[in-house]
Amino acid sequence: MASVPRLTVMLAVAALLLVGAGLIVGGPDPGIEGAYFNRSIGGSDTQVLLGHDGGLLDPRDGNLWLGAGLGLAVAAASVLVAARRR
């Protein structure tokens, strides 16, 4: 039985750490949604989202860390499969 490559172990450990960080950080904060109604006749009703300043790569979003961890897990698995086929 061949030994597991060191790169696979390092990628798997990094993947576990990133997934753990993603679980600790949690999901994105959607902000506060509120509807403000203008009582004047003919005025439009507006709905706004307050407090959401995060983007796609916001580090306060746990989904970013979960995705990075899952990507590294796939990389570790592919390195392991490539090493086993040799």
C-alpha cells in the first residue's frame, strides 16, 4: 500500500480548517429590511435594505470559507487519486 502524499495531507488539513472557520463565522448578515410607506396621495411606496455592505468576497461571510474549504478538499482528493494511479 502506497503512502499518502504530503501534499494531500496538507490540503486536507487546510480544507478542514477553512470549513471549520466557515461554520464558526456563519452565514451572511442580510441586514435589516424595512418598508416605508409614504402616506401622501400619489406617493410611491419604497422598500429598502439597510446594513448590507458585504460583497461576494466579504470575509465575514461564512459561505466564502466553506467554499474555499470544499475546493481544497476536492484538490486533496484529486491529488490522492492521481498518486494512487501511478
